[in-house]
Amino acid sequence: MCNKNYLGIDIFSGAGGLSLGAINAGIKIPIAIEKDVFAANTFKRNHPETIVIREDIRSINPSQLATYEPFVVFGGPPCQGFSTSNRQTRTLANKNNSLFEEFVRFVRVLSPEWFLFENVEGLVSFNQGKTVNQIKHCFEKLGYKVVSDVLTASDYGVPQNRNRFFMVGNKSGTIFQFPKKDDNKVTVMEAIYDLPILENGQLAEALPYSGEASSYGKKLRNGSKLSLQNFVSRNQSYVIERYKYIKPGQNWEAIPERLMQNYKLRENCHSGIYKRLDPHKPSVVISNYRKNMLIHPTQDRGLSVREAARIQSFPDDFVFEGSLMHIQQQIGNAVPPLLAEVIFKQIINS
């Protein structure tokens, strides 16, 4: 049950990974703000009790939301400008880099007890660390005690080695301590092996589960009787042929050179391209799992929507809206809900 005194406002909400974690921790979300129509529709479908404002945050006056008196304001501004994987627009000129100022504006006007700011780990090194220090200083000027750290999702029950930057602040003098790590890692096998066996390009809305679930799988089934959104991108036959040569944990380097003639400079291929997931370890980052052509551990195909959602720790009854490409992007961009839940519980306990 959500304590009515714990209200949160989610800005830059995306599909709602942070909000789902907050709700599971005991925080009610009356308002979410998201510009992208597909992500906003996903949020609304899964959280019908929340008012989703589908506008550019720069056009919104936060004083209109002050009546909610939020306990926490949270969100993750678009991060492409800070990401180390973004080689083209990772510069100070990227207009998305200034969106953190909108986050600061909301905190200044709404004055919540807590804020949680989330982003890619590349923010720490961006502009020689000056940007993250600038963001911290902005919150400190508002009277918040601020701490930050980069957390790895697999340390908190998520079957994925995904690093995210978190900055947390409290206006009453409490110094937040990030939650302790869990040494028990959830593997890809534990995460997805009860999900249906699929084929390349299969688009099955609902299918029976294929076997017994692990404790993680049982938690993520969340009462669901069927596996939903078993959607797999269709790869060309020559791509599937490449997949056959890659063993768990290997990448494109295992593909015979004769099958990679369209790659003029093989040495420039990213290590994450054509990566077959190791079933006995947490997954690699799945942020661009379609573009990077991440491969199922035992089947010669890409990951399905439901498999990727499981690896991100979304429950099976969480349904995504939009085209397959938009759904894949929403999943890849999301904060793992289980990671978010651990942090919000720590905030409440503080």
C-alpha cells in the first residue's frame, strides 16, 4: 500500500521504469511528464491513475503542480549528449545537455524533501567532470545535501551489468547513503529461460510459458498466465548465418571473415556488436539491443521484447505501446525498476 504522504513527480519519465520502482517502494505518482508520445502512452497504459503530461518540459510551469507537495521529484533528462557511446554529438553544443537545468527549475519551485536525478555514467567524465559538479552545485545552492554515485544494476537484483549515475539530495540535512550491494547475481538463464521458444521475426502477442520459472522469473510473472509481446525483429538470412558461429559470451570476432565482407574495417567494430548473451552471467547492457544485434543465448535470433523487458526487470504484465522499434527504444532507455525500487526504499528509510 502506498502511504498517501509519499507523493512523487516523475519528470522525463519515459516508459516509467523509475516510477514503477517508486510505486513498488510505496510512493504514489500523481503526475508524470514525458514528451515522447509512445513512451507517454506506455506510461499511461500501465499507470492509469497517473496524469501524464505529454509536453516539452520547457513549456511547463512547475508552480501549477505545487499543490501536490511532492515528497520526491525524480527523473532522468535525455542523456545522449553525455553518453560515452555517442561519438557524434557528445559535445557541449548538444542541446540536450542543458535539460538538467529544467530538472533544477522543478526542484527549486516545488521544493520537495528529496530529489533523485538519474543519467548515464558518462556524465561523470563529461567535460572533465565540470558538468556533474555544476549540477551538484545548483542543488546545493537550493539548500540540498547532495551525494552521487554510479551503480551497477546487477548488484541490486537486476540480471544486467548496466551502470547508471544517480544523484540524490535532501533539503533537511539528511545525507543519503546508497543501498548495499547484493552479492547474489541473477543470470540471463534465471531471467528468461521460462519464456517461449521463438523464431526470427516472430510477432506473437501472447504465448504460454515454456517451463518452470526461477525465483526471479516467478517474481516478474507477477500473476501473468501468458507471456506477452513476444516480438522479435526480423534479421536477414545472412545475419542469422553469422549468429550460428557465435558461442555464448562471444561477439562478432567469432564470425568467419568471409561472412563479414560488408564490414570494410573489422577492427573498428564495437565489442558489443553481435554479442551472444552468456546464460550463466548477467547480461551485457541492452540499451541498443536491436541495433547491436544482441543474440539469444541458445537460439539463433535477436532478443524478444519480453526477454529484453525481463532483463530490464519489468514485470510480465507491463505492456509497451508503439511500433516494435519504439518499444525496443523504450526498453533500452529505461531505468531498471528493481534498481529504482531499492533506491526509493532507501530514501524512505532515510
